[in-house]
Amino acid sequence: MKTFKEIILESKKLTAKDLVKLFKNKEDWGDMGERVRVVKGNLEVVDSYFYGGDRAMKQLKDSWTTPNGTNAKFFKDEYGITFELVDAFEMVKATGRYKKITTDGIVGIILKIK
């Protein structure tokens, strides 16, 4: 017999908007809700760094897009979804909306949900 969660997941594919709502639950996800948003139907995920932007970018990409990445594995196992890298960016000093996260550097990726 299928669980309620399995039935829901079969009837509706999760979207970037759904994931942002999920991340807004601070009790489960901490400050993750402040580090994600929907950009043209895709999920934008950002992280801050103090130094080593290249290393921070690699860790962020690996976590979300490689089969054994922490976030990629969790979402594959729990929700049956995978992510495809659409774009990536880096700011040596956070500006605009990212200033509420940090005044240091920002790395970000745009992910398509598959």
C-alpha cells in the first residue's frame, strides 16, 4: 500500500515554488528559506563565503548536482527529483538582495528540477 506522501508525489511534480515553500520552514531548514528563490521557474540557491569563491562554488554545485551530493541525494530519495545546473554566478561582495545574507562573497546556482 502506498503512503500518502507517495500518492501526493505521483499526482504532482514538485516545482521550484514548492521547494521554496518547503525551505521557509525554519524549524526544519534553518535559514535556507532566505537563500533560495524562484528565477524564471528554476530554483536559485546561494551560499556565502569569506574567502575561496572557487571552492565554495564547487561545494555548492557538488551538493546539488552530483549523485552523492548531500542535497541531491536527499531530494532524490525523499521526493524522486534531481537537479540540472542551468547557471552559476559569484559576487566577491554581496550586493542587492544578497546583502541580507552576508556582506562577504556570494556563490549561487540556478537549478532546473527534473
